[in-house]
Amino acid sequence: MKVSDIIKRLGRLDLHAVAQTALHEQAEMMAGAVREALLQSGDASRQSHAGGTSISQESVGVSVAGDEVLIGSNSDAAVARELGTVAAPPQPFLASVAAEHAQAIGEAVGIAVANALRGA
């Protein structure tokens, strides 16, 4: 294969889109892990927390803005649990799940890009 053919094939790749797709898939997986962590802790829709409300699994979601993917909750109880309050110390569940999955997410995005390059 000629170098010019390789350059043409690589030029047709949208590696940014490949990386974005992989990142979004991994973010959805991580949101699922956050929901599971809430269930395992007994804090999801079963047990009261600061402010007398539970954290709904449905409050955990993924938001995509350009190259940034955010995983979080819109629940006041989730914020109170993650960051703590005057009356209750922090009990992080978002940060701990993020720390557990960060390396795997980076690797998965890298593998997706590498596979796209291999298939070019």
C-alpha cells in the first residue's frame, strides 16, 4: 500500500467522533456504577439522608457538552451526601466511583481510537 493511499484512508476517519462515542458509552457505564453504588449503600430510594430525602437512582445521569461528559445527580440529597453538611460528614459516592473507573475509561477510549486506526 502506498503512503498516499494510507493518508487518504486516515483522512476519512473521524477520530474525534470515535473518541466521543466511546467516552459517552463509558460515561453511561459509570453512571450505572454510581446507581449501583447507591443501591449497595442502601441510600437509593430506600433510606433517608440529610434533609430527610433519599437519592433517586433516576437522579443520576449523564450530560454531554462538547468534549466534556458529566456524570452527576440533580438531587439535593446527593449533593449533601457527596459534600457533607453542617450536621453530616461527606460520604462521597460520585468521586469514589469516578476514581475507580477513571483509568478504565481512558483505556477504553484509547482502544476505540486504536481500533478505528487499525480498521482504516
